[in-house]
Amino acid sequence: MKELTVMSPAFRNNEFIPPEYTCDGANVSPPLHIEGIPKETQSLVLIMEDPDAPHGTFDHWVVWNIPPFGLIKEDSVPGVEGLNSAGKPSYMGPCPPSGVHRYFFKVYALDTKLDLGQTFGKKRVLEAMVGHVLAMGELVGRYTREKSHYDVYMPKEDELKDS
């Protein structure tokens, strides 16, 4: 199987996802660039999941029938959105209850389009993909709600006063 290169101008592989793409910010999907898409690709599938969730892997975004152009724009609905683990057909940004979690943006190039409705989630999408995957790649982002990773030092009021 060929390998896709999945990147984002918002964060590098294995680096922290900026808060604007999480529940602590605007909660919009990040932009993604995909390279190495085979010419016979008919559609892409994107599955974003958190394997570090307390009750097992949490699916944050499931999208299929994405045109194989190699660009998924920020805050977009690039194809048919299926059900995430919260039971909604939408992007759900990182929002870990504690600690640092990893978020896998997995992209699959398919030799077909999938004939599925929005009432399906990752399991059914993966089943429908069997025998149609031409290439696969992933981007991993990390996130924690512990503000220490993002806080900028702000002087206290008494430090601003002239002595």
C-alpha cells in the first residue's frame, strides 16, 4: 500500500494542536494538506480519533467522499460527515479530561466513493473501505487542557506599579 503524507500548517506531526481547533477555542477543524495521492483515487476518507480517551478510542471526526484534491480547508465540511463518538455528524475538537492526549488524523485514498448515509460511524465506514484502499497516511497532534503549555507570562498588577 502506498503512503500518503498528511500535514497541517497549524501544527507539525507529534506537536501540540493550537487551542483554536479544540473545545478551549473556536472548536473548528484544522487545515490539512495531503500529498502522494495516487492518480486513480476517487475519494478520500478522514478519521480523527483519540486512542487515549478514558473509555477507549474516541472518534472526533469521520468524513468520507472527500474530493482527492489534497487540501482540506480549515473549518470546512469536505465530504459526507458520519457520526463521531458523541453521536453527531460533525467535527468535535480535542477536549481531554486530563493529561496529554494524542489525536490521529488518518487519511485514506480510495478507488471508489462510499454509498453511506450520515447515520453511520467509523466502524461502518471502515467496513465499506475494505478492498478499496489505495494509500493511507496520518498526522498526529497532541493536546492537553493544562494551561501551562500555552500560558504566556503576565506580570501581576503590583509588578506594573512604579516603585
